[in-house]
Amino acid sequence: MKLLVALVALMMMATSARADQPKVAVFNFELLDTSLQGEIEGLRKDEQERLVRVTQQLREALAASGGFQVLDIGPVADAAHNSNLQACGGCDVKLAEKLGADIAITGVVQKISNLIINMNIYLRDVHSGKLITVMSADMRGNTDESWARTMNWLIRNRVLAPNYGAPQSQ
């Protein structure tokens, strides 16, 4: 019985701590391919897979930090996928609001060429609709490793860096 009481107390403490964390909706990253190769060949499977991986990498890092409650975007995933989240006039905020999020996070990987690629992360306050911050990093090379390392750098030096990225929970 004592074990049950202790377990319930721990669960209540975890729920209380979790309620204080900002709720974030991390939408799937999008690719803006302005390269000649992209114009000729169209979408590449390896790049689409990298978009999925870097999005998941960001979600996992936010959850593991203990400072954020990462929400499941499943209920609005189709609507998000069928929108250009960077040019839809705030639809990312509206979709995040439907999920009960405090912060909407979107990302774009802009491919100029196979050598010059830029990764951008945008954080918006769902309650006001205002942009909190934009983070950006350039990478050289279009490989799994270059994308993962760029996301790692952004997470470490921007997203989770004190006084830079998302508001930190107290």
C-alpha cells in the first residue's frame, strides 16, 4: 500500500511539473529547393527522409531537455503537410492552437545547391501570434551527417541555449 501511495505521489508531482512546461508543436520541416538540380529532378527521397529525421531530432532534444512538453501533431499533420507553413499567413499558429500549444515551431531547409544548404527554425508564440525568434545555420554538403550535425549545432547553440531560443521554464 505504501508503494502505491508513493507511486501516486510521484505521478502527481510529475504531472504538476509537466503542466508548467511550455507546450510546443514541432511541425515537420519543409524543403525549399532553389537548386538547378531540384528544378530538373524534383523531390529526392534522401532529402525527404532527412527532413523527417531532423524534425524528430529536434522533438527528441526538446523532450529530453525536460523544459518542454512536446505535443503530438498527428491531429493536424495533414493540414500542416498541405500548407506552406512559412507563407500561409499564420496557419502554423492556428494549427498549434488547436493542439493546445504555447509555441509553434516550424523549420525550413533551403537548398541552393548540393554544396550550399541553410537550415532555419522559427518559433512563434501561439497566444499572440508573434515571432519569438528565428535561428539559422549554413551547412556545406548534402549528406545525412551534415544535416544531423547542423541540427545538433542549432539545438545546442540556439534552441536550448539560455537567453536565445524558446522561453526556458523556471
